[in-house]
Amino acid sequence: MTSTRRTTAYAPGRVNVIGDHTDYTGGFVLPMAIDLGTTVTVERSGTSVHLRSDVEPSPASVPLDIADPSRAEPAWARYVAGIVGEVQPPVGARGTVRTTLPVGAGLGSSAALEVAVALALGFDGAPLELARLCRRAEERASGVPCGIMDQLASVAGVSGSLLLIDCRALSVTPTPLPEGAAVLGVHSGQARTLAGSAYADRRAECEAAQAEIGPLRDASPRDVDAVHEPLLRRRARHVVTENARVLAFAGALARGDLVGAGLLMVESHASLRDDFEVSTPALDELVSELTTIDGVLGARMTGGGFGGVVVALVREDAIGSVGASVGNRRWWRFVPSEGAAVS
Ligand code: GLA
């Protein structure tokens, strides 16, 4: 009998505290890996990867020579297939997927699945390579031309810190969450819809603006004013002002200026709502509700948009009153956590 070795890989989800729709034009983002994540346990054998998930009715069964991950069924198997296509493991695997992340809520559940599957299938390269590989797998699986934030945050998480990521240099600077502050997530109750096609549209709009004025990462507000088409000008304005807000937010945290940091989150939400048009009435309403609570410093949509979770920066002593105010919505206090690991 051949003996098989058991591998367990864990990858966290992420919440993006500020800096959305900036990663795919080489801008700045400030997410953190959270204390919810996905665990993949496998034994290696055979010529396919067969995984059962505790949150999906049907298993994913992917042959090692999968040609087109985007056609795998059921839908969650596409992420597994994307990873199989990228890692190209010599041997298959059978095992389980367990997750504490809400799926499709804007907390990086697909990135956590990708990273955990890649590690479980034996990927052992550098963390940045892992993030890049998983980003490619996501694009192949879902057709969404996503940036690298979710995968890099899952891989590079640091306990107690947010991660200032320069998406051009692909550098990660840990930025400690100050004492007395907490990051909460409240689910809007709206499952994300249409995110895929609208995401690709926004990315194309950013590229059209860049064709006119050069990299948005380097553009000034004056450059933005020169964009001819009003809609593209608004998209570009969001990206340019959001990059500046991320850097200002990191500075405010370093100074312990939580009030200033919170105001930047509210401005970020307004920009995503008005200039980038990726928010929804349910997200807008939840952000306004949260920001009226004493001790809530700021709140905004997080991730791609179109539903899911709202993130809030709050004074630690106000967590109870937030919990009491959100009714029957699901909410979490997120702890900034370590990145993915194999055991
Ligand atoms: C999704 C993508 C990320 C990023 C965000 C928006 O989460 O996967 O790469 O673009 O949307 O900031």
C-alpha cells in the first residue's frame, strides 16, 4: 500500500479598510488579513483534485489536466480549477474545505480559497509569487480582471497591523492598528450582484482614462481635469483622490489621529458612490446609519462594491453600542491577523 501525507493549509480573508478600485492601476490599498478564513486539508493521490466544502452542496472534482477552469461545475470548482491549472501539481488530492468566512460578502473568500488550495497542493514559492499565481487563477476562473489586493493581503497578513500595499512596487508596509481602535464589519444584507461585469467595465474605464493622461498612479488633480469624457473624468478622479486618501489615512493612523482617519473613510465612500458608482442604496444607508453612532469614527463600503459588508473604524469602547444598533444584521469585530500558512 502507498502511504499518503496529510497537509492542512489555512488562508485568511481580508477586509479593505481604505483604497478600493485602486489596485489594478498600480495604486495604494490598505487592507488587513482577518481572523476568519479557509482551511483546506488534503491527502495527495490520484489524477484529480476532489474537495468537499462545508458551505457548498456539491463537491469540486477537477482533473489535473483541466483545460478551461472557467467551465468547471459547480461554480466554486472554478477557483479550485484555476489553481490546479496554475500550480500544475504532479499528483492529485482528496480532502475537505472548511471556512469561517461569509462567501460573496466582499471579505476575500475566493482569494482565501485559492491561497489555501495552492498551499495544500504543494506550492512552495515566495509569498509574492503565491499571490500573483492566485490572482491569475482568479482571473482564469471567474473572468474578472481583478487586482492583487485580496490575494496579497491573505498571503502577507501581519498580526495587529493593517497592510499598506503599493500595488505598483508590490511592497507591503505593516501599519499597526492603534490601541483603542477597532475595525468592524456589518453585512448590508445585500448579496453582491453584477459585480463581475461592472468590475470589468470600471477597469476598462480606468484604462481609457490612462490612455489619455498616462498612469493614474502618477496623475495630479489637474491631469484629471484634462480627461475629456465627463464619465471617465469622474472614474479617474476617484482613483487619484483615493490613492491620496490611502496615504493620508496611513499617516493619520501613525499619528494616532483616529478622527482624521475616520473622516477619510467617509470621503472614500462618497467617492466610490458618486464618482466610481460601485455602491448601492443599501450600502449607502448602512454607512449613514453607522456614522451617526457615537464612537464610530468612519465607515465605508469595502472591496468591489455592489453589496456585501460595510467596514467601520470605531473606538473600542463603542463596539457594544454598534452591536446594539445594527439590529439583526450580521456583524464582526475583525482582528488583524497573520497571513496564510501550512501545517
Ligand atoms: C475586488 C478585487 C480586488 C480589488 C477590489 C476593489 O475585491 O478582487 O483586486 O480591485 O475588488 O478594490
